[in-house]
Amino acid sequence: MELAREVGLTLIGRCKGKRFVALAGEERIVFDADLAAVGEENPKHWRKNGRDA
């Protein structure tokens, strides 16, 4: 993460459906997508105990 910050990179650690984890460069992310157009992730990809089925 420190290296990404030092060189000015945006680092996304994990992305699924409408959710993601930004580890560096959060200030460079532009939220311009219509989230209504993004579908929910398939329940088969949910983490165990991550959500109620």
C-alpha cells in the first residue's frame, strides 16, 4: 500500500458487485456510474457467514 501511495497509484484490493475496498488513492476515485445498472452479486459467490441467504 505504501508503494502505491508513493508512486501515485490507486490500489483496489477487492471488488465484487457494487462493493470494493480502496487501499490507496481513494481521493482519485470518481463515482459516476449509475448503481441501479449494476446487478447484485450471485449468492454462490458470497462468503460463508457474510450475508444472510
